[in-house]
Amino acid sequence: MNINEKAEFAANLKLSGKANCCQAVLLALKEETGLDDDQLKSLGAGFCAGMGNLSATCGSLVGAVMALGLKTKGEGSLRLARLVNEEFQNTSGAIKCKDLKTITNGKPLCPCDDCVRNAIKAYGNIVNNK
């Protein structure tokens, strides 16, 4: 799967209710991590609703940065994580779940399925251009 297909796969997982935002991103990036589905679902289980239901950092973004750390084995991951964060914020309009879910004109700034897509695309753009 290319990065756009992974983004759609993750969005469909989230929309189906089979995974939270973080889990959906991790599962879509499975081949990047070296972990299996059960391990990834367990790893991402508590990172929904903004860092464990605190309305903080978007779980989609957390999942992308987790996958990045696993792929790079920690080498240079801090710099790359900053770039993923910046790209996600530029695309989504915010990083915090609370801000992303703020309703304006009857809709959120960035719905969860779009956050999932944006996190995977940001990951792909940074990893493929590092």
C-alpha cells in the first residue's frame, strides 16, 4: 500500500469503530514498526481522546510519532517527530484534540478520520524525505 492507501485504510478503521485514532494509525503503518496487530492495538489503546482522554495531543499524531520511533529505532526521531508535528498542525489546523474538535459553523476544525489521514500523510512525507 502506498501512503494514501494507508491513510484511507486507517480512516476506515477509525470510522468502523474497530480502532481508536492512535490504533488506526499504528495498524496502517504496521509494516514500518515490526510489531503485530495485537501489539499495536495494545500500544495505542490509551492514546485516544487526546492523550488518554485529556483533550491533549491528538492520538493520531501520537500514533504517527510512535511508528516513527519504531521505524528509526530512535535514531534522529526527535527531529523527525518535530517535522511530523509541524506538518500535521499545518494540515489539520491544530495538534490538541480539544482544538481539533472545536465546533465552528456546525463542524469540527478537523474530524477524527481526517486527523488519522493527516497523521499518516505527515509521517509519509517526513519519512520519505528525511
